[in-house]
Amino acid sequence: MSIEPIPLETATSRLQEDHAILHAADLESRTKEREPSVVEEQQQQQDAGFVEGSVRGWCAVAGAFLILLCTFGYANSFGVYQSYYQLNQYRHLSASTISWIGSTSLGIEFCFAFVSGPLFDRGYFRPLLITGSVGFVVCLFMTSLCTQYWQTFLAQAVGMGASMGLMFMPAISVLNHYFLARRSFVMGVAMSGASIGGIIFPIMLNHLFASIGFAAGVRASGYVVIAGFVAANILTTARYPPVKRDEQGMKRRRPSPVKLLKEPRYALSVIGTTAVVLGAFFPISYIQVFAEAAQLPRNVSDNVLSILNASSFFGRLGLTYAADSLGTFTVLATCTGGISVLIFALYGATSPAGVIIFAILFGFFTGSFFALLSPLLISTADDISEIGMRQGLALLLNGLAALVCSPIAGALLAAGHDDFKYAIAFAGAVTAFGAVTMLGARHFQARQLGTWRV
């Protein structure tokens, strides 16, 4: 039985077909070995017809804006409470003891992101918002009834701080469901609510306390907060259900904090942002005291914090818009460098013009820094289900830094006999360290993604 020879052209064609099949199989196996990054998932969603924004998306932005206005914005008015407590019911306590109420509230708010972040990943978006809203309002009304320090500390520091922490992470993270190309900008728009609240509530509370008294004034501001929370809960909705299983149908395992911190880009981002928070809250907490110590006119020292908060509004909008084009890591690293330089510039800011210029520039850069914090942490995620965990872990450490910043600054002021030279040196040094660390994080992020625009 004779075997017919295969023509050379047919054999070549079959070899090419076999090679193509093997190449496709190898490419498929390589793709399965590596989980797509958030950037790649976003591109896949865009290719599949992802709609940027939409009415629901902008409603979510409006809801997040209201949540930040009523939480961070209200927390920014603690200076009014500090002044009232020192002059009235807690005048027998030191200013440092009273200030622990505000710093603890802020620290707990950041730290609770470590709880609300993973819960958001698991699909508890709505319960977190409702629980936080109810808890904040209840604690705010309880604050109006407190007559002893420990009662005020539990209600205003612990209760309100924990409630803010439950709402902050879901309100910001849900925007990633609707926006990809303009994510940094819309998060900046949402974060600008904190700046607006920091302007509105201090003015409101000062007038309310003077006209109708402390207890009635607190309750009156509480009704404003209730209206904001009701509107926010109606406007804000999640777009996607939690991702519980991978493409093979296996239960998705979320990374542990230890595993996340082994990634150079993420670990350096956490270290860098924590260092910046540790130093940046010193001017925010003490700029009014600094102006008074420099014997500047009363109208300057009384309004310098409001100027700083107003300037942060423009920073949260301006540089976040640029970050969508230039890259979040690039813009945030620039902001941290600017923060460090400005803190050292306090050595020469002893005139009214110098302090006002400092407040404007410092507010601009710090506003941008805090607005870009979440987009930066989200961009390091390899999977969309990690977003809450990555933000929660970083904000936990940021919160601890915010908690100890004011006490450290106070100790350094005492060591310098109320001279700011040691506090300025410390804050400037740690923020400079944070800026250098963020440059390292940017390097690893650029190498990971293969592009300079990070």
C-alpha cells in the first residue's frame, strides 16, 4: 500500500496553523497566570461599552459631596467648639485636654476606614451609609446634652468619629463604579464638600451659639446635617455587586495586609502618605496660634484658618483635574514636595501678608493631597475587589498619624518655650521624607504599568 507524499505547500500551511494554535494557547495560559490590574479592567470595561458618568454617576458625586460636607466639613468646625468649651463648661480643663476631642474624632474617622473598606468590598455599601448617618446624628444631638468631659468625649470624639469613618470610605469608593477617565477629578469634586462645610459650619455655629445658646445651636445644626444625609442616601447608589468569585468560579480570596505591604509601590505609598499626614496637620491645627504668637492683627489671626479651608476647595478641583492627564502619582508627589517647602517657609512668615500667602498656598496643596489620596491608592489595586482593603489599611495608618500629630506638635512647642522652631523643623522634615518616599512609589508604579503617566 503506497503512501502519497504531501505537497510541500500543504505541509507548510499545516505547520503554520499548528504554530498559530500553539501560540494562542500559550498566550491564553500567560493571561490566566496574571490577574488584570485595575487599569486593565477599566480598559476592558470601556471596550465592553462602559458608560462614563451617567445621571446615576453624577448623583453619586452629589451624594458623596453632601456626606463629606456634613462629616469632614462639620469636623473642621471643631475650633468653634474648642473656643466655647474653653470659655464655658470646661474652662477648668487645659486647651490641650479639650483638643483631644477633635484630634481623636479625626483619628478614629481615618482608622475606621480599615473596617468600612473591606465591608464595602463585600457589598455592604447601603448598610454602612445608613448606620453611619444615624450614628452621627444621634451622637451630635447627644453632644448638646453633655455636661461632663467624658460624656462629650464619648459622643463627639468616639461616636461621631466612628460614624464618619463608616460613611467616608463607601461614599468615595463607589465613585469608581461610574468614573474611570475622570476619576481623580470627580473624587476631588466630592472632597470639596469638606472645604465648603469647613466654611459654612463655623460661621453657622458661631452665630447659633451667640443667638440661641449652645444646646439649641448644636441641635439646629443637627437638623441641617439630617437634611444632608437624607439627600445623600437617596442620591448615592452602588452600580456593581461585589465580585465574590473569579472567572473559574472559585471563591475570590482577598489579599492580607501583610501581602499588600510587600508590594513596593503600595508600601511606599502608605509610608509616604502617613509621613505627610504626620507633618501636614501641624499647620492646620496651629496656624491660628502661630499668627497670634507673631502678634499679627486680630482680623488676620481669626480668619487665617478660614482662608486655608477656602483655598483647599480650589486645590481639590484644580490639581485633581490635572491628575487625570498627568497621573495621580506625579501630581500627588508634587503636592507633597510643595507642602514640605511651605512648612519650612513658616520660619520667615511673620508678617500678615506672609501668613496669608502661606495659608492660601498650603490650603491649595493640602486640599489636593487629601483629594488625590483615594485615587492614588485605588490605582495600585490589581483587582477591583481590593479597593476597599487597600484604602482602609492606608487610612488606618494615616489616622494614627493624624491622632498623634497635634500632641507631638504641642510637646515640641513646650520644649521650645512656645517657640515654633522645633515644631516647624519636625513637620518639615517628616513631610520632606514623605515627598521622597512618594517619588519612590511613583517609580515602582511606572515600572509596573510600563508608562510614565502614573
